Amino acid sequence: MVKRYRIQFPVAESSKLGQDEAYFFLWEGKKKRKIRFHDYDDIYKIPGLYEQLFYDRLKCQSPKKVAEILESSVAQSNQNFSELRVLDLGAGNGMMGDELKRYGVSRLVGTDIIREAELATERDRPSVYDAYYTEDFTKLKPSVREEIASWSLDCLTTVAALGFGDIPPEAFIQAFNIIQSEGWVAFNIKETFLAKSDTSGFSNMMRELIFSEYLDLYHLERYRHRLSIDGRPLYYFAIAGRKTADIPKKFLKQFGY
Ligand SMILES: C[S@@+](CC[C@H](N)C(=O)[O-])C[C@H]1O[C@@H](n2cnc3c(N)ncnc32)[C@H](O)[C@@H]1O
């Protein structure tokens, strides 16, 4: 049986907190411990806590949505979904891997920057990934890059991991360039990052990339990613497309990276 935890949200001040500042209290006996949503290492160490927090309480539906639009995009081509060789960047404890496995893919390689994610995946979803790399994609050693590329990956997924200080553009582009040309790319991003009013380098870059010559866009859909701690819907875009070419360094440079 899955263990349940006592989780409490700081309701009074929650509407003032940015999405990257959100936290909750975990009751352990008579003590409560404050954990930030971004303290993934602490969360993954506790079996089932990530799932209870983001999926049961906050109704996250992003792995399901991104897998769904990837499937419908691939269905528009003459390729079989079951033949995909996927790199799941920011894989965490394997929620997206689980979803992709439900559809069935040929190979699934996970990667995350923290070791706790790999350990939690081994503990909770040991058969989901064919390989899992704990790596910082902004500093990939050539030998590791070569090893990952040797999986002949033709699909990149990144779910709930772009923006808010998580995966930086340099890491995403490195992963994008590892997958083969004409490979599939599916990810999600908070709606505000695609708004013209956001003039940060990250937003400008993501907007440019989605409609660039490096990607054939197949699917762009606004949907409810999850609820905030005070129960408001958080909207994201789910994006799927087909890579046309590697992204050169000069593309990133124009956005200040
Ligand atoms: C909200 S979790 C999403 C996990 C999983 N994709 C899911 O949908 O449940 C974000 C993940 O991105 C990872 N992450 C943050 N920065 C990263 C980076 N620079 N490179 C790779 N992974 C990163 C975190 O460690 C965390 O596991």
C-alpha cells in the first residue's frame, strides 16, 4: 500500500508566492518541516511524496498531456510511435517515463541533474528506463555525450522542467542536438513564457525556437498543467514538433546565453 503523508499548504501567504518560491509543510509526528517545491532532492527521498503532492493534491496532468500530443503528432507521420528512442530530460522520478511506457516506445533514456532523481526512479520505477544518466547537460563530457548519442535517440521529451530556474536553455539545446535530425520533440512551458510581454532572454528564445527553422511545429495546445497551492489553475502550453536541424551556438547567443 502507498504511504500517505500529512501535507499542509501555507494558505494565508500563498497567493503572494511565485511559482518557484512555493512550499509546503510535511508533518512528521508532531513536527512540521518546511519543504520548497524546488527542493526536489528532499522530496524524491521520501517514497510517494512527489506523486501525492503534485499529482494527487495539485492534479498535475502534464506527462499525460505531453505524451498524448506527442502520440498524435507522430501519428501524422509515417513513423510508428513504438519505434521511438526517447531521451527524457529532467526525468525526475520517472512520471513521464511511466506515461511513455504505457504507449510503448522502443528505448527510453532518462536524465536529470540530481542523483536523488535517479535513485528514486530505481526505487519506485525500476523497469521504466533502459538507462538513466545523472548529468548536467551544460557541462557534458564529450565521452558521456558520445555514450548518450550512441542510443541513436530520435525523440526528446521535457516535462515540467523548463523555466523557473530548472533546465536552462543551454542544457535543452544540448539535448535537442543529441537527438537525430527529424527526431521528435515534445515539451511544456508556462503560458506566460510565450507571452510577448515577457521580454526575458529565456522567453524570447523559447518563442523564437518554437517557430524557428530548427523545428517543424505539429502541435501547440494551452491546457491546465496543475493547480497552484491556493487552488488556481496554472496554464501551460504543450508543444510537439519535429526537429529539422541542430541548433547552432549563435542562436543562443542572440538571447544573451
Ligand atoms: C518538476 S520536476 C519534473 C519531473 C518530471 N519530468 C515530471 O514531469 O514529473 C523538474 C525536474 O527537472 C530537474 N532539473 C532541474 N534542473 C535541471 C537541469 N539543469 N538539468 C536536468 N534536470 C534538471 C529537477 O531535478 C527535477 O527532477
